Amino acid sequence: MKKKGRALAAALLGSLLALTGCGAVGGGTASSTAVGEYHKISPREAKERMEAGGATVVDVRTAEEYGESHIPGAVLVPLDTIGSQRPTALPDTGAELLIYCRSGVRSKAAAEQLAALGYQQVYDFGGIIDWPYETVRGEE
């Protein structure tokens, strides 16, 4: 009986792993929400994606924080403006979105919300405090 129980448990575990998958796209980690998923990536990978072109960099901090310093070309979409409707500044749910905030807390929350709203390519690269590359001041 012990052998049968182990075999059944192994079969169930194997089926569960096959259904849910255990890998991540792009070297980051994938996190699921009720509707979609987002990926956690490093600042380095975010920079590479920016340089490749086509990605939208999204700053989810406040307008005041954005004015003090932000990543060049970033679109300001404060976290508190992301609700149950898609932000008007982000009309394309198929666009590659690279999300950041100050320390990584708000970017994670925004990435979860955007994925739940149906955005398909959401990448959270954390906070600007860990960004070793160029930033700019003002409205740009």
C-alpha cells in the first residue's frame, strides 16, 4: 500500500508541474495574477530591452518624484491612477511594459494590476534607487 500511495503522489505532483509549468521567460521570475502574469527582471535586463527598442518604460511614482529624477523616455503613470480600467497612457495591451518605482514596492503592485487588466508583456525591474544608468531631471 505504501508503494501505491507514493506512486499516486508522484503522478499527481508530475501532473501539477506539467500543468503549471516551472520556468520563467527572459531569465526573470514569473508571477501570476488572476488574469495574467508579469515578470521580474534586473535593471540590466531592462536596460537591454530599452536599447533593443519598442519597450515602453513606465514610472509609477508620483509626479513630484518623476520631476526630481526619472529614466529618460519614461511615461508617468502613478500607481494610484491604475484602477479597474486600463490607463489611457497605455492603450496597447500587447506592448512591452517595463515598470519601475523608487524601491520596487509600487512597481510590483503596478505590474500585478496591469497584468490583471490584460497587459500581456509586463516586466517589473524594481526601483530607481537600484538603477545604475542615466536619469534625467524635470519633465524632459
